[in-house]
Amino acid sequence: MASEAPEDVRKYLQQSHDRIFENNKKWAEEQKAKHPEFFEKLSAGQAPEYLWIGCSDSRIPAEAITGLEAGEMFIHRNIANLVCATDLNVMSVVNYAVRHLHVKHIIVCGHYGCGGVKAAMTPKDLGLLNPWLRNIRDVYRLHDDELSAIKDEAKRYDRLVELNVVEQAKNIIKTAAVQQLYKEKGYPIVHGWVFGFNDGRLKDLEIDFEGQLKDIQRIYDLTTDALEGS
């Protein structure tokens, strides 16, 4: 589009904008035709069983790849699906989903070929991205022996994607909201998954939630006082 005349660019942009509203109208009509009470139920409120924390990558439509419908999944996305204690956005999402929506499952879903993970593996100054990517570089540091032993760069890249998901899942388990609600209700359970572009399949990293919780609570036990924070 760089070589096109400005009026052609504006025309294209208007068309791409209008296409969304055309799609939306079609979707709304289809939903109402299939389920006459669909929007009435949506308006009544939400009670999702799943909290999805995924990457912002545009190629991973969470509801589509899981076969879930509107209202079944509470979704938060950011670059490289990070869960940082200093990020009030993701912490607020976890706290609200657990304490108020009472989700039963929390899923951290990464994906192979993640640009954020790749950038973190690049030994260079990336400016504003540095503080964010440092969280992934810290994962690399924690698992340096395992990763350095992988000579194939592509396999090392894939393994860091997986290890990053596991560490972010651990960060969720460290929160007071998850620990306290699990002690009281027996949920939520935290999972770690990875999506593959080559086959469209989700890989369950089979995180031992109860084992991880027990191990984490030796240092991060927040179940004694029912605090409202996360």
C-alpha cells in the first residue's frame, strides 16, 4: 500500500472499517436466528468457567480454537502472555475473575513462534520493550542449564515458550485470590497450554497444580488472612 495514492489508501481503509460492521450485522442476525434468546441471555450477565491469559498475537482466536461460545471465557491478552505482579492490568483481571466471577479454570496459553519470546532471546537493547521482556529473560536465566543444553536453536526457542508458560502459571498460583479461593472452594485450577500454528492443536503442559501450589506455599502462602488483594 505504500506506493498507492492517498485517495486509494483512504478508500481501502474505509472498506476495511466497513467490513467489520457488515460482519457484525451478519453475525448478530445468525445468532438470533439460531438462538432467539441469545442476546437476552448475554444481557443477563456473565458466568464464565474459564479465564484465558494469552498472547496478543492476532492469529490465536481463543474462543474459536477451544470451541467455546460468547460468555464462556473471560479473556486477557498481552505480549507473550505474561503474568507480572507489578502489572495491575493482569492482576486486576485475575482477581476479578477468581473472586467475583468464580472461574473454575485459569489457562495460561502461549504459542510456538512467539515474537515476544524470540525478542527476549535476542541480546540487544530493545528500548521500551526491555522491562517487559526482562520477565522472559528471567525465565531463561532460571532455566539456563536446561536451555543451554539444547543445541538446536529452534527447539531451544520452543522450550523457552513452554517454560515461560509454566512460570506465568506459577505467578498466578502465587496470588492470594487463587490460593484463598482454592482453599475455600476447591477451584480454580491453573493450567499451562501452548498453541501450535503448524497443526492448530493445543498442547497441555500438564502442570501439577496441587504439587506446584504446595511447593509455592512454602514461601508464598497467602491463605492465613483473607485479604482482598491479589
